Amino acid sequence: MVLPRSGDVIHVTRAASVQFSSPMLFRVIRVHDWPTYEGWVWLDGYELNSAGDAVERRSIFVQVNGLRPAGKAPDPRLRNSRQPASRPGVTPARTVRTPR
């Protein structure tokens, strides 16, 4: 039994708890050390959509053996990063230093 760690993306299904009859991807923020039943754990994190975007923050109570690693979710910051458009014939502005 390996506990998930902060930043892990896991696939949560009915194997983790009967409440997850519809599977979901979940990015772990925190694993609580609260006393629970043997093999169960409370997790805080975000439910992810198919694009890897967080759609809802949740706390879930699951069986660790029912969790499956799902790899890393795409980093939305990389997907949404914008590069300046290059325009032909335009020279980028230069910084001119003036003497003091």
C-alpha cells in the first residue's frame, strides 16, 4: 500500500469507494494523517476534467489499494502560455541607455 503524494494525479474509481461509480481524475494536494479504518485515507485535492484543468476542490475518503496512478496531468500554464507574435519587417524595440 503506497500513499499518494502531493502533486500526484490518480484515477479514482469504484475500487476506491462505492461513491465513485463514475471514475474521475484527481490531483492530490494533501494526504491527511487523521485516524481512519485500516487501508483508508482522507485526501484533499482537485477533480480534473479531461484537459487536466481543475474543476472542483474536494476532500475524499478512499481505500488506498483502490487508487490507480494516472501519470501527470498537463500543466495548464504551459498549454496556455502565449508567445509574442513575430511580424515580418518589424525590428524589436531596443533599450537605449542614457548617461547619468
